Amino acid sequence: MSGSYPFTVDPWSIGLSGIDTSQLMHRESVFALSNGHIGWRGNLDEGDPRGIPGTYLNGVFEEYPMPYAEDGYGYPEDGQHVINVSNGQILRLLLDDEPFDVRRGTLARHDQRLDFRAGTLHRHVEWTSPAGRAVRVRSTRLVSLSHRSVAAVRYEVEAMDAPVTATVQSELVANEAIPDAHPEARVQRTVDAPLDGVEHVVLGSAATLVHRTRTSGQGIAVTMDHRVATSGSTDPDVGTEVSADLARTTISVRLEPGERLEIVKFIGHEWADGVSVAGLRDRAEGAVADAVRDGWNGLAEQQRARLDEYWACADVRVDGEPKLQQAVRFALFHIFQAAARAELRSVPGKGLTGAGYDGHTFWDFEAFVLPVLTSTAPHAAEQALRWRHSTLDHARRRARLLGLAGAAFPWRTIDGRESSGYWPASTIAFHLNADIAFAALHYVRATGDRAFERDAGLEILVETARLWMSLGHHDADGRFHIDGVTGPDEYSAMVDDNVYTNLMARLNLDGAAATARRHPDVADTLGVGPDEIDQWAATASAMTVPFDAARQIHPQFAGFTDKQHWDFDGTSPDQYPLQEHFPYFDLYRKQVVKQADLVLALYLAGDAFTATEKERAFAYYEALTVRDSSLSAAVQAVIAAEVGHLELAADYLAETATIDLHDLHENTDAGLHLASLAGIWLALTAGFGGMRDSENGLRFAPRLPSQLTRIAFGVRIGGQTLHLDITPAATVYLLSDGPTRSIRHFDETLVLSPGHPTTVPTPPLPAVGPRPTQPPSRAPRGFTAAFAD
């Protein structure tokens, strides 16, 4: 794993100078903008050159018949793939009829910068055409956090040293060609040009395209309007034309040296099922009209105000490595914009930064991303959980198809229906259901949101508890087993008593029982009586948690530690990731771990293990874990810090922080890894902050590695914000206005009074064993090397 860091280093933004057209796809993912409803990849304004064009609406997808070599009962019949909607980013520039193209002429300057506080993407270009016409182009774009359906671009052209006629063609384009949208030809045919034109119209200065997806039948309306000004004495000529897949507003003006043309483009995006064409068009046009009334300055001010509110709690300050400081704010910005206005829609694994993973949502959203949102933007977390609740009918039908009770949530989906065709490492990974339940429990503990608990959380917990009761079984001794499942590690499949799955199911069952007892009236409406609640609690107590007494290690699943070890010495560095070079059947029958599994249990179900068990287990699984998944390093960082290997934890933090910026897994072109970005926050707060949450409240155990001199962060607790300022010697806790609260600092209980900082020393680090070793060539790169130029 290696990479380089081409970005300008700044604590509150990330930028690139110059342009390498071979790296456009990576650039487009990094500079993507979103609000959870709209996603714009960071394509160049003029549309060419481009890597992958991307304009996405959350929940808009196309269906296709799932391709199987051999069909089987219970296999999903239809797949889902995110598609591009009409692209309103494009502003093509011509100078005296010669097109502006960064690949031609002389490019004296080309800078792009993503501003984390303003929520804007800036571009500054100085270019001389082959005919010698020099211009300065500045653009700023935003996807609004205040207007859910609106994106906007401010585009400015300045003549530099000679008169020039500047012509801008501002476009909405539908059915753009997407390179290699899917490796399966039948799927590619389905998602290639997926939109049927329904209506196109010019109304005043605004143009609207209305389309419907050919198979899924979703209606989409996109509207654009402009406000045009010039600093010169000549008024621009403006005209608009429209057809089924193209709307174009052409703006042309003669500029003298130093004169500027400014265009503000407003784009409204709406979609819905079962809404008339007129209704969709009215929504999109209304959204644009509202944005035009606010104007560019109003949108920009609202954007900054919303982000100021977010950063007041969410910001993490890291002293010791400027690139890490930049990386954590980059991560938190993308996490927030991926979910801020999702509002009862899913949050895909790539957010809305690209079409990777087909635009699907996975379990890692609840396990990795939701804890960040719960602690920093709880309203967004609530909406995401309510989306899961809204899909319960799909999950119930899926459970019945599998012969199970309760609800079986999908392994991968866009609208709540299962869209995964590979059952060994996906649809039998039932831990997903406990991950969702765990996220709901954590949200309620952190926020005290009893309204959510009553009208959504309890039903999620009830239906997932019922699933476990029907999926598992009691043996003759009364112990409860869950057989034939796959845990988080995708190099092991269809195993018995996966420790992570069993422990998370236990938390699910206990949480369902406790919540049902708190709300007996709601439980009664769900058909839950005292006997069923008692059965959940008894089953949780009887849950099997395998332990290898001879090795004094928890096996990842029953019998895992008796399996043959993978031949790591015989595996060359270029044979990773293993699934691309070895058959799955061989991986499944060996001791080799793709990503943290048992180690993830040490974190999320940590109360089930003693400190000694954690230390032994971490060392054992370090020697087996190859981190072929982007999810692994963050969890390893958390547990490495907990067991006292602080420098190793820092190395894993550095790897997590650079997965996308360095493109370590060589797939950031298709979008950012949202869960890995969340992992940066987890490694800092749960790792070096030692933050743990349970029914007993919040506990912190802050310790810093030698590479860092300070970490400061905030978390939301029941409407209050708790700030921590951690240095090697001590931690300062400061609670915002509200009631007093108790937390634990290591084993000491602190009663915090709002507005009064409490400073407590860091106890000495207990003796730890030797630093664990990893398989050959699979050790983390190292903190210093990861951030080197």
C-alpha cells in the first residue's frame, strides 16, 4: 500500500494546482459536493475533459434482471444501479468561437479548492487560446444545505489583455454516456441512457427537462435559470432552446480588457414516484424560484451558517501533523454533506460522490457512519434510522421468503429491497440486522430521543429480535447458537457461532427487551407480550460465545482456531487483495482475515471481554489480518489504542486517513469510501479518546501517541455538547449549557457542571506486551511515511 499526496495542505480546505487529465476521476471524487439529496461529482465546469460525469439524486436508480449463472430459491430477482440524472453543471465557454479546453492553448494557472467551512468548490483558471486570447475564469459551486433541491454555480469570465467575445453555453444534459458503468453487459445496456423524455419546456428565463426511468418508473424534473451581469457597457445576448435531452441557454457578450461577465446558474432537482409531470415540474421550478429570490449571496451565507453550526460541535483539532488535520476535516465535511438533507433516504457506501458499489447502502453505514452523525449531527442520524424503519415491510417480506420471523434487512440496497446476488458473503451476513438495532440503541442513548424510540426504534428492535429467535436454536444444554452465517470478515463464510454476530445479536435481544418494557403500550400494538420479552432476555443470557481454552483466545467463530493457517510466507505482495488471486473456497477454509471481525467485536461489544482477553485476541488476529478491506484499519486503530499499542494505532490511523486521498485501494475513482472517512473520526475519538458508550453512560480513556501533541473534539449528548481537549498529561472536559452530567474518565466518575472546565490527569500507561506483528508485507505503512510528500 503506497500513495502520494498531491493536494495543497490547509487546515480548512483541500486543493489541487495544475491538472493531470489522467487523474480526473480521483479529483472528481475528492471535490464532489452533496447535501444528501443531490450529488455532484467535481467535474470541470465546461464538461470536457472529464473522467466520470456524475449528477445523482438520492434514491433514483434503474432496475435490471439480476444475472445468475444458476438461479436458486430466494435469490433477488432484480438488481438496482444508481443512474445519472440531467446534468446541470455544464457551462461551456467559447472565446471568439474557439472552445476553452484545458488540453489546448496555454494554461498559466489552474487551481481547484474545496472549502470545508463555506461548503463550496472554487476554481481559478488563467488560459490563453491558441489564437492568443487570454482570459481569467473563476467559478464557485455549491450544493445547498438550506435548499434541499438546489445547486448553484457562480461563473465569471474576465478578458485579460485584448478584447474578446465570450460565449457561454449553459446546459442541462440528460442520458450522457457513462464509461463502464457496469462490467455485466446486460446491466450496462439497462443503465446506458436510462431516461425517457416526458416533457421539456421554457418558461420565462427558466428551462425544465422532465424524464422517467424506463424500468423503475421514477419521475425526475430538473430546472435551470440564470442571472447574468457584466461590468462592461455592452449588454449580453441571452437565448434558450430546449429538446428532450438538452436545454441550453446561450449567453454572449463582447468584453474589453479588464471587463467581466458574471453568470449565476441555479439548478433545481426533484424526483418522485407516482407524481404527475406537472407536479414534478412545479416542484423543480419552485425550488429554483426560491433560490433566485435568495440570490447567490443568500445561498452562500446560508451555507456558511449551516456549516458553522455543524463545526461548532463536530470539529476535531489535531496537533502534530497538518495533513492529518486536513484529512479529518475533509472526512467530517463529506460525512455531513452525504447525510445532511437525505431525509428518509439511504446514505450509500460512496455517499453521492460516485456510482461505486452501484450506489448501494451497506451495513457499514450503521456500524461506522451513524456513530459519527449521532455524535455530531443527530438530526441526520435520526432521518437515516427512520429511512431504515420505512423499509421494514420490505425486510419482513424478505424474512418470510427465507422462512424466518421478524425482518431481514437487505445486505445491499437503494430502496430497501435486497439487491445482492452473492449470498455466501452477503445475504447470510445477518449481523447487519443487529448493526441496525445497535445504531438505534446508541442513537437513543446519546440523544434521549424517546419519541423516535417509541414510534420507530422499538419496532426495529422487535422485528430484528424476532429474526434472531427464528434464525438460532437452543442445544440440549440450553445454550443458544446461530449457525450458517457470515460475519464481517468476508474471507470466512457460512460459519457457526460467529462471535461478532452472536454478541451483537445478544445486545439486540437485550435492547429489545429493555425498550419494550419501557414502552409496554407500544409493544402491545406490535403484538409483543411479557412472555416474548422474557424469551428475548433469556436467549440473550444463553447466547453462545465460543472460547478456545487451550489457546486462551476467542475464535472468530466456532472451530476457527483449529483451521489451517494461510501460507503468508508463500504469498507475494502483488497477490493482494487475496480474493483477486485465490479461489474463495480456499480462503474460506483457512485462518486468514480480510477485515476486522473478532476485533470489531472487541470494540462494539467490548464489555463481553476482559482486558487480558482483548490484548491476547488483538495480537492473535493481527497476525492473520491482511486488510484487503478499507474498513479494517480504523477498527484496528481503536483496539490497538485500547490495549496500549499507541504507535501502532497511529500507524493505522494514518492509513485510514489516506485511503481516499492517496487512493490506497485504487478505487476512489468511483467515489469516496464513506465508512473509511468515518473511521478517521472513530480512530481519534474511540481510539485515542477512548470513548465508549453503554447503558452505564459515556466513558473516556484518553491517551495520545508520540506522534500527536493534542486532540480536541466535541460530542452531542442529549442536546448538550461535551468538548474534550486531550494532551499527553491531562484532559479538559467542558460541558455546554444544560444540566450537570456524569461521565467516567478511566475508572473515575466525574460530575460535569456546564460552563466549568474539569481537568483530570492521564494515569500512567500499564505495561504492555511486544508490538503485534502482521502478515508479511501487510504491516501498516507507518505514520511518518504515510504523510510524507
